[in-house]
Amino acid sequence: MTGPALLGVRHHGPGSARAVRAALEAVRPEAVLIEGPPEADALLPLAADPGMRPPVALLAHAADDPGRAAFWPLAAFSPEWVALRWALAAGVPVRFIDLPAAHSLAAAEPPDAPDGPEGAGQVRLDPLAALAEAAGYDDPERWWEDAVEHRTGGGPAAFEAVAEAMTALREAPGRDDHRDLVREAYMRQRMRAARREFGDRFAVVCGAWHVPALRARTTVAADRALLTGLPKVRTEVAWVPWTHRRLARATGYGAGITSPGWYAHLYAAPDRPVERWLTEVARLLRAEDQQVSSAHVIEAVRLADALAVLRGRPLPGLAETLDAVRAVMCEGSDAPLALVADRLVVGDALGEVPEGAPAVPLQRDLNRRQRTLRLKPEARDRELELDLRGPTDAARSVLLHRLRLLGVPWGTPAASRGSTGTFRETWQLSWQPELSVRVAEAGVWGTTVEAAATAKAEAEAAGADRLGAVTALAERCLLAELGRALPAVLRALADLAALDTDVAGLAEALPALARALRYGDVRGTDTTALGTVAAGLAERICVALPPACAAGLDADAAAALLAHVDAVHGAIALLCRTEPDGAAAAPAPAGAGLPGRWALVLRGLAGRAAVPGLIRGRAARLLLDEGRLADDETARLMGLALSPAAAPADAAGWIEGFLGTGGGGGTLLVHDARLLALVDQWLAEVPARAFTDVLPLLRRTFGAYDAGVRRTLGELARRGPGREPAAPAEAGVPGFGPAPDPDRAAAVVPLVRLLLGRTA
């Protein structure tokens, strides 16, 4: 070599990666310099560890502010990764030469050059887009495929051509960014140090944009002037797993690519990449029960080749293969094609980092817990069903709840399928690279997950100023089994409960306490103190709710208070509930008399004219569901609410509260002819001027019913309540039919015979 080999690349470009490997094999340099943070030099040997599997990233963050961080992602097809692995295998020194993260993280904004670490920043020139436009292409990715990826050869001539193009681009005025100038000055300084040590027998792998600047003749004094006075912070660096999905440009990485899965395939395929790719597509579609055969693959390959010829391309690219997949394998449908794009074009690959890699203590403890519980992080969304009666699943639940309290949302609670018991939990799990930063941020609270979650819960309780926030925190502490944090949370809860006189605040706090008591009982946690606080809150709500409901509420305030009434009703049911095995679900001291006092509150609300109709109707419905209101009394209350003397808007509100979807009111109307007759009669007598005012309320109420319920109500209304068959005197249940209807029962017989396989 007559000088150092400057290998200008496209980050995450498989064509560049192949060219770098070929150039390094041809040149055999004595050292390799790579664009990246010099603080990570000590971590580079880990790239040769068998436990290191890309995609991975170097994470650098400020030691005193872990949230101020930057990533340098590397995939298997990244030229930097290929150069790093080549140097380690060849036994030659390898170093990073970019501006230290200590300077870039101390700047006002994190760096975000198109070839730099990930962060937020301004939109800058895309060299590929400029070169593609100059070549007559409207798609930079398609130009890159034709110019680089579809060319099997690569050597000094290819790098010279790229360097010449970048030189022409940078000659235009206004193209040089000050941030780039500073970075390139530091790179030149590192190159001067390498030249003193190795002469010119070294290679530099960097973004092609920087090659012209690294070749330029500048003085040491000029470069030092650019680097003088840069701010600096103490930083920590670690390897973290990365994902193909995070490499995609759409997810925010400025030097990202739109198709990392496709590029990984191009780099790994030894030959016939299109044929191998379409075979993978067929395998994926077959796994999703799509009818795809080998003939489909053959025809798709032929179509992709034909499209490449028609479009003047040397080989089929991603656009041609996807068009062939849509036409041949997906029969023109975009739905299966979207699956292919998500699973194969982007992909869910998640890298791995060796166990011995440096990490913050909290991350190491989390890694140990994940291995112990056999809970492996995965980039792809997956559902996890937990049975809390088993020790392993219970420990998994505790870990996920503690991480959520720490602000590391690896798992998100989801509705359980097939069971509403408290011994089951369902989680949606998805590990994203950003969670590594969240773990580093949470490290300020402690060195283990339990200690950090406990410290953060105590801090949140001390700083809380709202009762609802503390009750929610108490629930989270019980779910996370943070017994050491509960005393501080309970002290804050008692203090705020004693000072809070707002019934809305009390009503907002009670449901979380009730759930906490129920879950605490399932997990075997002592919640006696929490039960005492909950019972006291419930008693205060029973006293304060009636005056609050009769305070001249408008429609919006009545709707808000109605939500609190529903929540309190459910919470009191939980406080006094008995599980099937006979064990009380919550050790509330006042549990025995609380349902009766709450029923008296509801009776007062249902019969008090000053209370808005919406709340009166719901109170009557809750009493009816609990069996504390007789059918005749229910009919009387409805008759009063829907009498001609009542305001139409108030009557409509009563119907909405009584028949709202929260209580299954549609089914009640279907099976109780008397209530349906009252509603029908009131609706027929609403004055024409008031009808347009109450219609939206009624439509909202009845429109929320299931289609089957609405259809049945329509049939009953068409027939008319007056045409209902009269029940004989011996009929037992008012409002229901006197006996089964043989004709309607016989209509199901053919279907039953068909299901049983007996057609005769």
C-alpha cells in the first residue's frame, strides 16, 4: 500500500460488508481503525466471544444521567462488524476512532449523523438519495441494490468510485455540518497516531461521507482548534442486544435501512439469493396455513426474473420479489404480503451478549433472574399465560410487576382468556433495545430488581399528593411483593385519606385498594392494615356520596359521578366477596355490615328526586341485580321516572342509567315484558318537541346492545306489548312466558341432528 486504505462504506450494507472483507483479505493491514466511540475499545474483544450474536449495539450513556444515551448498532451484515471480526480473527489491533461519546453526550443534542449513533437531531443530506437522483433513480434503495448489492466483485476500485462520488457531493457549498467537521478532525488525529505506530499499513472503515475529509490535507493545529473546549461528561459503555426491527429507518435510526431481514439474507446466502428467499417465503406462508407449493416458488422466481428484465435491472431486487410474491403466492392480496414484509423483510431477530460482558449491576441481576425463571427476552411480541398457584409462574409475575414499577415495560398485562380468576395472569412480552437504557436509568434506585423497586416505591409514596396515586401504588406493591415498601406506602395512604374530603377522590382510591386486597389474598400476603384503610374509605364514601349526588349536577358531572358509583359498587363487592373454597377474599374488618350500608345508600339515591335521573336509574338497577329491590318496586320506580310529569331529558337519563350496557339492560328488557311495556308506553307519549332532545340519549343506550338483543327488542316492539299472551294465574315468574313454546323449540332439532350426525 502507498497509504492507509480508506474503505468508505454504507452502514448496514451487505454489499459494503462483502467488499470490506475482500479488501481486508487483499491488503492484510497491520491495524484496523473503525468509526465508533473510543471508550468501547476495551469491549471489542468480546465480539469474538461465541456468546456474542448480532445484531448488537454499543450503548454509551452519561454515568450520572443514564437517560442521556446513544447507540451504535451492528448487524451481521454491517461493514464495521465484518471488519471488527476480521481484525480479531487475524490478530491485528482494532480501534474505534470516532469522536468520544464523552463529548457527543455532553453536547446540547445527542449526535444523529446519518452514519452516527442513534439520537434526536436535524434532518440532513442523504448521500444515497443524491447519488440515486443523479443516476436517474427515484428510489435510493433500488439504486443501491443495482450499483452495489447486485455486484459480486468489490475491491479498491469500488471504494475509489464511492469516494469520488462523495467528494463531488461535498464540494457543493453548505454541505459540511460543524458536527461532522469536529468528528472528522478527531478521526484524523487518531489516524496520525496510527501512522506513527504502524506507518501506512492500516485500514480505516468509516462512512463513505467522511472519506474525502479524511484524505484532505489539514494541519494538526487546525484540527486541535476544532477540538478545543468541547464539553465532556463521564460515560459508561456496554454491549446490549439489538433487533432487526430497530434497524429499520421507520423506527427512527438515521442510518437505518428499510429491509434489514432482506439484507441479512443477501449477506448470508451463498448463492441463488432470490430462489432461497422465495423458498423462505413459501415456508412462512405454509406455516400460516396458506396453500403454497413448490410450483408457486418456481413461478414466482420466473416472474421476478421477468420483472427485472422489463425494468432494466441486472438482477431481481426486493421490489421484484415482493411483486412476484403478491401475484403468485398471495393471489393479489396484500394481507399475506404484509405478513411477509413484517416477518422476513424486516424480521424479529434479537441479538445476544455474553454473560461476562460489562453491564450495570441492575442489568446483571435482571439477567440472572431471567435465566433462573427461564424467561428469555424476545423481540417478537408473544403472549405469556401465568398460573400464580405455581412457584415459577408466581415468581415470573413478581419480576414483571417489579420491572413495570421501575419503568421497564418488558411485559404489559392483558385480559386472560377463558378465566376471570385471580390466580391467572396474561402478559404481552416484547423486549426492545431501548429497555436497556431504562434498566440503566433504574440502576440509581438499587443494584437488584427487588431493592430498586422497593426504593422507587418508597420515593413515590413520599412524594405523592393524590390519594388515587397512592392506592394504585399500594396495589402495584402487593402485585410485586414489595413487603418492605408497604409500610411507607400505607403511612402515605393513611395521611392522604385523612385529609381528602372529595368524594370523587375517595371513590377513585377504593377500587385499587379492593383489588390489592384480593390479589394480596391470592398471593398469601398479609393485608390487614390495608383492609382497615379500605373499610374506612368505604364508610366515608357511604356518608359523602348522597349529598354529592344531590348537588345540582349537570349532565357531564352526573356521568362522571356515575362512573365512581359503578367503581365503588364493584369494590365493595370485592371487599365482602367469598371465594368458592369459603375463604374471604379480603380481611376487611367491617365487611359484614358494609353491603347493607351500601344498599341503604343506593336506595336513598334511587328514590331521591333531587338526584339526576342517570344516577337514580343506575342505583335502581344495582339494587335489582343484588336482589335487594322487588320487581314491583322496580316497576314503580320506573313508572315514576317515566311519568308525564318527569322532564324528558331526565327520564331518558334514568333509562340510560338503568338499561346501560354495564348491567345487561337489553337482556332484562327482552325477558321482562312489564319493564318493556313501561319503556314503550313512555316513549310513545314523549312530546314531539322533546323527542329530538332525548333521541340521542336513547340511541346511545340501545345502540350499545348486541345485535341479537336489538333484533329481539325490535321484534317485541313490532308485535307490541299489548299482544303478549296473557300468563295464567299459576305462572310463577312475572314478565316471563307461561310455558315453553313447542314450535320454537322444534326449530333447533334439525341442527342438533346434523351436529350429532343423525340425519334420519
